[in-house]
Amino acid sequence: MSELFIIIILGVVQGLTEFLPISSSGHLFLLENIFGISGSDQLFLTVILHFGTLVAVIKMPSLQLFCCLVVFA
């Protein structure tokens, strides 16, 4: 299976499970083991996926605030 396809699958799983009351890290760990990702690659991929979530969490409220300011200005 293509590495890009695996990364996309992991990103989708991270995005879908991050805001649910279940462990997104646990799902990533299981899928990384199923796909045979281990060692420093596993750590790097996990950090990058969590960083993407952090950016989305920070950016989304600021984008919503900007839209509100534009609408009510």
C-alpha cells in the first residue's frame, strides 16, 4: 500500500477520533502497528499528526472570530 495513502488514513482517523471521548492516540498506535510503522517513523508520524490537530484547534476559532467580525463590521 502507498505510504501517502497510509498517512491519509491515519490523518482521517486522527481527525475523526480527536474530539470524541476516546483515545485518538490509541487508534493511531493500533493502525501504525497494523501497517507496520515502527521506531522513529512511528514517533515522527504521531507527532506530526498531533501537531496538525493543534494547528486546526488554534486556527478554527480564530477563523470563526474573523468571520464574525466581518459580518458584524
